[in-house]
Amino acid sequence: MYIYFMTQSLEDYLEMVSFLSDDGEVRVTDIASRLAVSKPSVLTALKTLEEQGLLEHERYRTVSLTAKGKIQASEIRDRHSFLTTFLKNVVGVSPETAEKDACKMEHLLSGETLKKMKALAKKK
């Protein structure tokens, strides 16, 4: 597991690059549109993620995840997916609420709490 200085915002950017790359090339405008942020905000975040070795981006070109970035993004996506499913199936909240809450929780939960939640989900 790679450890980086990752804020909630940076995790959201990395996760979005991963989602968008599932469909092909990723451009700054795509990220800005999907996250409802400005292009300068995207460029600032991309620079930080690039400095951490998680992605590559040349100005006016596409954005791509490095091997390290793919691992980190996969962990974020897995956490998000688990939490959404847990909230819907174990807690019983609506899909919309589960999605919103999972987005918030994925950044804040400790590994210990997540592990206990996964164990609880297996019992159900």
C-alpha cells in the first residue's frame, strides 16, 4: 500500500481520473465538468497528484494514471463501492443517500472501522 498526502479533494480528483479513464482518454475539461469545478482548480490538483507520482499530465494533453496512481485509485474506488453497498444493503438507506454518504465516508473512516464494517457485512 502506498501512502501519500491525500486530502479528500485530491482523492476525489484521482477517483474521477480513474472513472473517466474507464471510457478512454481523460482531459482537464472532462474532470472539471464532472466535478463541477474550474479548469484552474483541476490543473492545481493534477500538479499535486503528478508531484506525488500518481498521474501524468502535459499541458493541453490527456491525463493518465501511473501504476502507483492506478493502485491508489483502485483502493479509493473499492472503499467507495463497499460503503455504498453496505449503506444500502446492511443499513437500509436509499441508493441516493448511500451514494452521497459513501462519498463523504470514504475519506474519513479508519482502516480499523472499515475492516469491522466488512466483517459485519459478511455476517449479514
